[in-house]
Amino acid sequence: MRVNRSAFQGRLTSPAAWALCALLLFLFLQPAFAGRYSLYLTIHILILSIFALGFNLLFGYTGLLSFGQAGFFAVGAYVCAKILIAVPSLLLGLVGGVLGAGIVAAFLGFLSVRHTRVYFSMLTLAFGMMIYSIAWKWRDVTGGDDGLVGIPRAPLELPGLSLSLATMERYYYVVLVVSLLAIWGMHRLVRSPLGLTLQALRDSETRAAFAGVSVRAYRLIAFTIAGLYAGLAGALLPPLENTVTPPIAHWSYSAEPVLATLVGGIHTFGGPIVGSFLLYMIKDIIVRFTQYWLIWLGAIVVVLVLGFRGGVVSIIEQALQPRLARRVERKAGTERKAAAGRKTK
Amino acid sequence: MDNIAFQGLIGLSLAMYLWLLSAGLTIIFGVLGVLNFAHGSLYMVGAYLAFTFYGLLGLPFWVAVGLSLLGVGLLGIIMERGFLSRLYGIDEAYQLLLTFGFILILDDAVKIIWGGVFKIPPIPEFLDGAWSLLGRPFPVYNTFLIGIGLVVAVLLWFLFERTWWGRTVRATASDREMANAIGVNVPRIFTGVFALGAMLAALGGALGTPVRVVAPGIGAAMIIQAFIITVIGGLGNLKGAFVGSLIVGILSAYGTLFFPVFELFFIFVIMAVVLLIRPQGLFTR
Amino acid sequence: MKRWGGLTFVILILAWFAVPDRASAQCQLGVPAIKIGVQGAASGPHADYGRQIEMGATMALEEINAAGGILGCKLEMKFMDDENRAATGVRNARYLVTEWGAHFMVGTDSSGVAMAMGPVLAELKRIHFFTHAATHRLTEELVAGKGIKEIVRVSVPIYQDAIIAALIFKDRPEIKRWATIGADYEYGYASWSLFKDTLKKYRPDVEFVATAWAPFLTLDFSPHISAVMAQKPDAIFSTPWAGEAVMLLRQALIQGVFDQIHAWWQAMGGSVDVLEGITGEVQRDRFKGALWATARYIHNWPDTPENKAFIERFKKRWVRFPNYSAETTYSALFIMKAAVEKSRSLDTAKVIEGLKGMQIRNPGGLRVFRAEDHQFIYNVPAGRPVMDPKYPIPVLGDLRVFDAKDYYRHPPFTPVVVTK
């Protein structure tokens, strides 16, 4: 039975759009009813979402698996931390962190995108670990293994307005707004010609090259944007935790956005966000019952990779698809009847 | 100076130990095209099994090592046949992710089975002690490692250059379809190679138990060095892995002696430089 | 696609909130139970220390509850693995206090985790009794310097690792050349610096001839050992701990180190897991009397009925000897009990007041509270690992006992200059 999907798109009354509005409402109202820890956890989920979103631009849309994104996350975090310690302005810290990460990503990306597949992955791994070893060894600047401590949760300084962010609720709103802007930005990006070009590159490098697309240039752009997003995610961390330590640059931390995207769904836009939430949820719940949560996470990864490469989003989509088809069928059926009725009149 | 030469020999024993781990990794990549992230976990399981047979059950050391090889070989067969083989032909990123999933599972599994505390068996008598070299005591154990590394290198060379199986594997590695066309059972070759690689990792793990603790996480500590070595030598290049091990092992020994601050950083720089300039490795076939 | 993502999200959020959590009932201090959050490293090669923290806390909790609790209130505890990582430790602390409702927190192995937690404790207004993390900076900088009152340390810091070594070896005129194989992070650097500064005061003739630094999770120390031995030291100051200490000692043995040096100071060598790991070597006297060690509590000292009874109860409960992190955590709970009983309140500020002037007998001896840096002062001897027919594993024998006031640093504190 062919489903006329176009009858569905763009309709404000679609259930998915309602669900999205409900979600946004929930997020904005959460401080009213949830405890500080829930807010704290949600901030972490949002940070990972931004991180994973950038990663997925590179992986899901451009086909490059990077194991070094944590390096850019760390650059964003450390630069923001150093700025906040010197000048207590959150805006400056965030901008500094993003720019710092972007510059490093552009440079390392220039070197990395000349290769693909395993070589690319290994190269990004090496670069990420180089950043890790700098963070660990350069005590004078990065604080070495102790990291940077006592980072203030600096106020948001805008022209004419200085907003203190000392409470978890206030900082939560800042992170929420920043995250939504980042998500919206990425959404526009993947639907833009740039996004489509990247997918073309992923699907067939030769064809894209023949069509006149500069493969390396586009990959570099994707890599840099992924780095910018990683840097933004990293920059949001120091004001939350008041400390920044080297493990955030380690390759095992680079695995976080990879796992989040895998779990949520690689070839979907919302996949990294859903996956970030799930990753936290899985650990949070499993840890209440057993300390052996890694084996459960590993089992989930194996099952997903073998059977559900589209991640949780695709699982749910497949479950709901028949119901959608019926709905549209019914609607199409009623419309046909109405049209037929009009004709006979 | 004698001390510098001595440090170099210590580095050589380090290199031969790393060679055991890297050989398996590079063979698996060369033939199957899979970068086995879980290689360090196989190393770790090999160590745990050797500890169990030798340290807990009191079997002779060589018997324990042999049993550990068999055990991990079996594990490797299960991993490849049961899981990895389903992903051939699909984007290799998923193969990487699958092996990553195995790391998580194996790391917790050893904790569940053996507990979280580190283990160490007594040192076998024939490996204890030292002999005088360059005026200083050089451990019997380190000498033993150098010997084993060389023996493994020779055996592997013999296996791949002179035996029928080895030649078939090389044929499969260079052209899978052609090998299939002339009647080679490619899936069976893949399983065999993966098992071989796993057993080499286990050998490293098992032989490490006299002087290294067996604990969760020891695999992860080793895998990065193995990656670096296989990259420097060229992914899939066995001779390259041997030379790469020498480079990394000896350099890190000298790093400890002369410039400890930069050691970690520079080893990754070397890795990145090789990947950038000669991704096929410093030693092309 | 995005719409389905959103819908999925909503379903999942509802599922998350649907997962049940705890319910409650009432006691004398106005709470259902006194909640204690416990953290330690329960994963990785140092996992035994977190495990011992958990064992010590559980046993103390059971004993306190069996005796009627604290002012009639039962104790409840929750152990979380901090993975030796600052980020995890801080997140767990926030969870334990804001979500689970912990009134107090106990534990923590890693100095890095402790230093990150300090400011967060001030924000959360909860006391954390530190029972292992050894950096002097936790109390010298964060308490005495920055006034974070919520930090209380029950275990002896690196004064034990560094200063006692200097006090012992200053009287060995034949030991002039020292080298270190050190842990390549703050604990290792600070201990070495403190040791050098202290020894130099007594023995200006001493030289420090070689250093080698081994990062966390080093498995092969042979290059470090051979690098250091090339300079022919008389003695070695060694800070890697737990499994790393065992490996280091084994690898040093096969390089013939113990035939060449007069002494090897293994800072936390008196820890139960290390002693278990070197049993075979001690039985065969492979260290030739050169190995010295200490800990933050050793089970064979003090030789009091209270300590002996504690060991017996612990062995019966857990079939293992208590490590130092077990005794310090066990004692921390009793310290907490005493403070709450004195202040008759769970309010953080009042309990801190209740700590002032406290002197308490624990299995490890008498602990005395020092208000300037919130340290509980007590002493632990150092000695040589030997076999004792009364015990299946080595113990520290040939004990050198020093009075705590002779090796604890005193306020006002001058920063320790940390050089590698």
C-alpha cells in the first residue's frame, strides 16, 4: 500500500510537531518542578547533545568517523576556563572556547581530511591524544593532571545587562537557550545545499568529484563545524563543574558522542540528541541495580550495530510506521469520498 | 656509553613484548580489513586465563600459557564467526564500533568473573634472576622476552612465506574476490586469521603475568601503543609492525632516560606524521 | 525525521520518570534515616581501595545500627564508583546530596577528585570525611587557606609518605645518594619534594641523583628502573601504589636492584593489597631487609584489644584483612556519629562545631581533631615487610613509631614547591 507521505508534511496538527512543542514546554518549565540534580543532569545531556550533533555532521552526513573529537571539546573547555578565570564574562568564555576549538579543528582538519576511513580515524585519534598529552603535561598552563580548579560560574555580561548565573536554574536556562540555538543552526545546515553536498560526498566520493565538488574543501568545512560544536559543548562545562581536567581530551571520551549517535540513530538528525539522553538514562538506571553497567552498554552497542544500525529512532519509526500508514490511508480515503461526493453533486 | 646501550637493550625487550600485541593486530587488519579495537581486551583475557591456570590452579607455566592461547583463540572464533562476520560488506565504521562494544563487555566480564582486585601469580623460577651484561644485571625475564619475540617473528615469517595456509591467506588479503573465485574458503580463512591474531594477543598477555599485574583496564593501556606501532609500520604490514615495535619500544626506553617530559606527546606526533606522509607505513611491501 | 526524534524523546522522558524511586517513613533528628554517601575507586587497577572503603563503611554502619543508630536514627548508605576521575566524583557528589539526600559523605581515593570536590562541598553545604586522598593541598590550601569548612580529613596525608621517610633515613649515614621512581602526577611530585626538603634539613650531605616518572597505569617499569640505577643510587624513594607498586617491586627484583641498594622506601607499601602481592618474595627474603614501607593504617599496630577485635570482626565479615582505606572509613563513620551526638543536629555548621576539640579512639589509635586545617591527627609507624607466624600475609615489622606532632606539618603552612 503506497503511503502518500506528502499529505503529512508541513501540517501543524501532526502529532510529531505537537510532541516537539510539549518537549520544549517541558524543558522550559522543568526548573519549576524538578530538583537541582535533574537540571544538572539535563545540562550534561544538552552538552553531550551538542557534542554529538557536531560529531554526527562528520559521521552520519559526511561519512568520516573521528575518534578525536574530545580534543576539540577539551580545547573549548580549557580556553573558556582560562578566560573565565581572568575575565568573569560567560559570553567571552563561550566565544573564546568556540573560536579556539574552531581554529585548532580547522588546522588539524586540513591535515586529516586528506585521508579517509581507517586512516582518517587513526589520525584523529592521534591528534586527540596529542591534545590530551599537552593537557596532562603542560602544568604551567593547563594545571597538568590536577587541571584548572576554582573556575567561577561567571555572569552573563551583555551590553547594558549583567545576569548572575550562580544558581543552577539560571545556568540551566542559559545552556538550554544556547543548545536550542545550536540545534536549530545544525538543522538549517543539514537541510541547506551544504548539507546535501556532504551527504553526496558520503554516498559517492567519485561521483561528487566528477560533479565538480571539491571533496577536501567540503570535508574540511564539515570537520571544522564539528570542531566548533565540540568546542561549544566543551565551553559550557567549566562554569558548571568549576573544574576542568585532562580526561575530557582522552580518546575514551571521544567515544561518548560516537556511542550517543550510534544509540540514537546515525542517519537521523535527532539521533544524537536522543542518544545523548539515552546514554545518561541507561547509566543512571542500570547503576541503581548493579555496578556492572559497562557490560550492559556494550551489549546494547553490539545489538544495535548488528541489527539496528538506525538506532533507537529507527526502531521507534519502524514500530509506528504501520500506524502512520493507516492514518494517512484513512485520511486519503475520506478525502477521496468527499471529492467523489462533490463530483456527484 | 654502557648505560645507554643497557637502556637500549631494556628497550629491546619492551619492543619484543609490544611486537606480540601488534603482530596480531596488523595481521587481522591486513587480511580482514578490520581494525580490532578489542585487541587489548583479548590480551587482557589471555592474561587472566594464564593467571588462573598457573597462579590459581598450579599448572606448569607453559601448560597455562598454552591453555590461555586456546581459550582466547576460541573466544576469537566466537567473536568473528558469531558477530563480526555479519558486518562484512557494510561500512567498516560499524565493524570498528562492534569491536568497541566488545571492549565494554569484556572489561566488565573479567570484573564479574575474577573480581576487581589486581592479580599476580608467583614468578616462575626459570624466569627469575639476572645475568651480567655490560657490567649490570640484565633480567633473565627480559632476555626471555627478546628470545620469544624473535622466535615468533621467525615462525610468522615461515607461516606466511613457506606454508600453504600462509600463502592462501596472503592471496586472500591481496584479492578477496579472486581467492574466492579459485575456490578458497574465504570465511574460514577469516576466522582462522582472527583466531591467530587473538592468540598472539593472548600470548602477550600470558607472558606478561610474571611481572605485570592482571587487572581490568590493562588492555586499554596497551592498545594505544599497539595502534601506534601498526600505523608506523603500515596497517597490515607484518615486517613493518616488527620494525615499528623496535622504534616505539626503544624510543620509549630512551625517552625515560633522556626526555621524560615529552615522551607521550612525541609518540603521537610520530604516529600522526606517518599517517600524514606515508599512510601505508614507513615500510611498504 | 526530526519530528520522530522529538516524539521518541517525549516517550523516553516519560519512561524515565516512570522508573520508580524510593519512598519514606520517621526518627529523633526528624528524618527517616541518616543518609551517608560513600565514594571510592571501584574500577580500574586501583579498584581494591574503593572496595575497601565500601567494606569499612558497611561494617561501621551495621555496627552503629545494631547498637541503636545515632540518637535513635538508623543509618543508610549508598556507595558510588568515582572511577578515580574528578568529573565522576563531582557528579556523584551532586547526585548524592541533591537527589539522594545524603547528609554526609565519606571516602575518595584520588587527590585529584578531592581537590575538585572541595569547592562543590561548600556549594552543597555538606561535610565530606576524606579517608584516603592524600594531597597536603586539600587541607593546607582548601581548609586553612580558603576556609572550606566542609572538608574533614580522617586519614594521614603525604606527611606520612614523605616526612617519615626523611626521619628514618636521616640516621643512615651510609645512604647519601637518593633517586626516585615516582608517580607522574601531583601525589608523586609533592611527596618527592617534601621528602627532599625535609631530608636536606638534617643531612645537607645528601644528593638527589636521578628521577624517573611513571604515569598512571604504567605496566612496565623496567626502563625507569634501569634509567635510575644507571646513576648508582644508595636508596630509592618510590611512590607508585597498589598494583603498580607490586609490579615495580617485582621488576626491580629481577634487575638485581635489591643487591645494589641500601634501602627502598615504598610509600604505601604497607597496604594490604601490596603486602599480599609480595608475599612470595618476602617469604624468601628477596628484599634483603632493604625494603621499607608505611601506610595510613596497618593492621598489626597499635597492639590494642580494640584494634585486634576490629581485625577479627572485619575478617569474619569480609574474609580479608582491612586495608588502610577500610579502617579510615570505618573510623570516619564513628567520628561522624560522635559529632552528631554532640551537636544533636544534622545541620552542617552545627556538626562542624561538634567536631571541635574531639579526641576519639579508633582501631588505628587515638585521633585528635585540629581545627585549623580540619585534620584528624594520629600516627602510623613505618617498618620492613616481614613474615609473622600469626599472619598469612607479610606485616610491617621492625617498627619505627613517630609522634604525629613530629611529622605533621603545622599552620601557618608555606606552600610546598613542587618540582619534578
